[in-house]
Amino acid sequence: MEKILTEKEQLILDKLVMLFVLDKMEIPLTEDSILDICSVKNEWIKNYMDCKAIIHDLTQSKLLYKLGNLEQGKELFSLTYEGRECLSYLYRRIPFSLRENISQYLQINKLNVKSSQEYTATYNKNDDGSYNVILRIYEPLITVPMFELKIKAPSRQSANEAIHKWKTSAPAIYESIYEKLINID
């Protein structure tokens, strides 16, 4: 029979879960990625707004730190030394089955999460009805894009198609452009 946790015990468990996720990912994550992993896709932290508050609390407590801004104000979050140390002492408070579930999920989805942060795409509508599509590639730990491509799409559907294709073929597109423009000799 599963033990019913008090509100305080649940908050502690939720914070440990978030630290555990960031530790297992081994790369900094955007707030959106953390929320998606912990609250939206898995419900390891049941309440989405609590999940947002936990990110803030852990940052204020110096267990997480922010790495600069990505596009449109999206910071990356990573564990501090203190966060790793805290987790090392308390990780056994996370039930074994939950730790296993988290580890399995992250092992399967780590590359998808990483690429969703490294290959970003947005669009905005122009006055003439066309759309500007902005495609970017980020390196882990670097908060400014290492590559940015802006193209004009005639319709919203075309902009969405470009974004979808970018997410699946960004490395190949980047490699092709780089090889054509930069002399490697």
C-alpha cells in the first residue's frame, strides 16, 4: 500500500524528482523542457504551476542555476554543486520504482529533448501576409545561436512545414551550408 504524503513531504519529493531529472539528463534544460518532462508528459510532478514554482525555489536556494538567455528569454537551468550534493544525500527518498521510471524515460528520450533544445524554429507574420521563419542551432551550454537562418514563407502552412522539416533535418542542412561556405583546409 502506497503511503499518503503530507503536502510538505510531497513538495520535498517533487523537488528531489526535479533534481534527479536534471542530474540524469546531464545537460542544462530550458524551463519548457523541464515542465514538459516532469509535469506534462509524465506527471512526476502533478501540478504544472507547482513545477514552475519548484524551478524558481530551487534556483533561489542555489540548487539550480540559470545559464543566460536563449531565444525569447528562455534560460537554461542546470544543477549546482550544492544541488548534486543535496541529491546525493537524499535521492533515496525518491521511491525506487519512480527513479527507475525516470531513468528509463530519460534514457529513451534524452536525444529528443536535447535536439528539441538545440534545433529551434519560430515564425512570425509579416504585414503582407507572408511569414518570417527563424531557424536556429544552439550548442549545449552556449546561449547564443551558433547558426541562424531566416527565410520568408508565403503562408502559415509553408512556415509550419519548414519548421517540421528543420526539426528532422537541421544537422544535414547545417553541414551542407557550412561545407559550401567555409573552407576547412
